[in-house]
Amino acid sequence: MDRRHTSDEIVFEPDPVIEAYKQDVDRTLLRENLKLTPEQRLEKFVAFMAFLDGVRGAARRR
């Protein structure tokens, strides 16, 4: 990994592999989730898992 030193910071050169993967990531969703508190994120996760459990139950009943 290339690094260039400036007066107060270290600047890393972009990694081409990471840059290629970043094209497929919706960073707006990441930013919105990072605005939440850890407790709110956990609540969202629990609600999502409950939703998945309901979907799986519906699939089993069919």
C-alpha cells in the first residue's frame, strides 16, 4: 500500500481492488445506518430477523 506523508496526515493511495468493490456498495444505506445509535441498529436487526422468521414460516406452510 502506497503512503504519502503530508505535514500532519498520512494519505493512502486508493487500492484498485477496493475501488472496484465500492462501485457495488450503496453507501447511502451505510451512512443512514451509521446515524443510528447502536441500540437503534440492534432494534432494526431484531425486527429484520423477525421478518425473516415470518417469511420462512410462510414458506414452510406452503
